[in-house]
Amino acid sequence: MTRWTFLTRIGKGVIVAAGVVFLGTLMSGPSLAAEYKEEETRVLLSRLKDSKHSLVDGISQAEKAYGIAISAKFEMKGENLMLSVYTAKEGRNKDAEHNVLMELLGDATKPTWEPEIEVFEDKPHIARSAMHLTLMQVTKLALVEVIKKAAAVQPGTVYSVIPAVRDGKPIFGVLVATPDGKSVPLTLDLRTGKVIK
């Protein structure tokens, strides 16, 4: 249970107080969020060696039964290293409104990846996955191809591939863990897969 979840269950007065404290924290120390993100990334990178599966493995497994993969990444859930793949069940030819958008999420350290499946119903996940699907509809590239292109440019382990819009251009944001434990971001053109400098 997160601290915020705990506070929201206490009552409205505490939610307001928590919001004020949170806002005050952002105003007085914006580096706190960055420091937390850096620590989270450090832990994730240190745990990638424990994975029994690659992003390509997860994507290939997900696409056998759950449609096109529209994003994929490793993430931490508590102490567990998880492999997450978003899919669109009806493929590229159906828009988000007429598709089934879901996440397959499972422990990456187990010999067999056995993900739990969540069909998105909440607004944040629907909005995020709808954008991913829309971007995947304007490219012929599959996520597996993007991962291979990124790996050819930057040695290491690709641990995140997500379609996005940056500076008005559709791109793939790719993160690669280097052998010395660093994270290298790559930006690939969504249509061609070429690395953008």
C-alpha cells in the first residue's frame, strides 16, 4: 500500500493536507522526485541480470494470443522485477474505441513468464494505451524490430520500448541498460526505425 493510498482511505481532510504537503514538497524541492526516479532506475538496472526473459520473449509470447504489442518494459513492483507488455487485442486495424487494450504483467525472474492480464478500464491506462496504439498504426515496424535496431546501435539490454511524440514527431523511446550498469536513452524515428541524433 502506498502512502498516498493510505492517506486517501483516511478521509477528505487528510487528502487535502496530503495534497498541500505534496505541493509544498514539489515547490521547495523538485529534485526529490528526480532523486527517487534515479534510485528506482538504479534498482531496476541492478535487477535486470536476474531476468529469465528478454523484452523480445515477452512480446513474442504476448502476441501469440493477445494481439499486437504496443509497448513493453521492465519495471519494479515492490521487490519484484516485472515484465510488462501492453497489447491491442484486435490489432492495428481497429482504433482504440473498437479494440481491447490490456497489459500482461508477470515476474521476469521465474523460469516461465506467467503474466496476469488486465483489460484497461481506468482513464489513465486507457489514455496511455490508446496513444500507443494510435502511434503503432502509423508505422509498419513491430516492437521486436525496434528492439533489434536499438540493440545494433547500443550494446546492452533493451529494457523499455514505448512509442511517443517528441517535439511534434512520432518516435520510439528506447532505454538500454549498458554492461556497466548505466541507462542509455535512444530515440528512433517511428516510421523508419533510424536513430535520431
